[in-house]
Amino acid sequence: MDAGLAAVLGAAVGSPATLGAAIVNGRAQARTQHDQWRRGHRRDAYAGYLGALHDRDIAMDAILESLRADEPGLPDVDERTRRFVTPAREVHRAAEAVALEGPASLAEATDRIARASAELCEVMRRMAGDAHAGDTARKDDDSALAAAREQVL
């Protein structure tokens, strides 16, 4: 066989094999990059949610601290309640991102947290209403209930 013909045949056989390997390698690299991009988005969503929960919990603790005082300062309670609204909204926004980016199990967990938070907020609203009305009849019971709901949360 002529050396030139052997080179042409070698190139004809080697080129498709090289091209096939490049395609497979390119697809694997694209998949790896996509997976890394996806993990980054999930990590950002989870970090945003946890940060929002932290800020909301601090605001919630401040309200409860005011409400548990022997004589709650109503302007203080009202101001802390106003400051609570923004972090509470941020938690809802961040939970939506977790629901979009994460698996269903995490969306279910954020729903459970939202329900537990709503139950605690219900008690806090009642405590604030009673404080404004000067009604202390349920204060001890509501304080205990708030503590129990905080534990669940």
C-alpha cells in the first residue's frame, strides 16, 4: 500500500473517531457546567431564604420581648411590629425562590415553616391587641402559647 493512501485512509478513519470523542466530551462538559450553574442558583436561593428567616426571627423576637414585658410600651410594640413587616415579606419572596429552584421536599419544608410562623404571628397579634386594650386576662396563657409556637417554629 502506498504511504499516501495509508495516510488518507488513516485520516478518514481517525477523523470521525476524533469528532465523535469531541462531541461526547463537549456534551459532558456542557452538562457539568449546567449542573454547576444549577447548584449555584440553588445555593443562592437557599442562602437568601435562610438570611431572610434569620432577619425575620430577630424582628419577631423583638416584638415578643416587648409584649412579654410586665407593662408593654405600646409605641415600642407598634414600632417593632412595623419593622417586622419587611423581613416577613422577604421570607415569602425567598421561599418562592426555594420552591422554584429546589426539590419538592424543600418547598414542603418552607410551607411548614410558613404555617408555624403564621400560627405564632396569630398569637402575637392577639397579644398586641390585648396590650392596646389594656386586657391582661390572657397574657400568661398567650405568652406560654407563643413560647410553644416559637419552639415548633
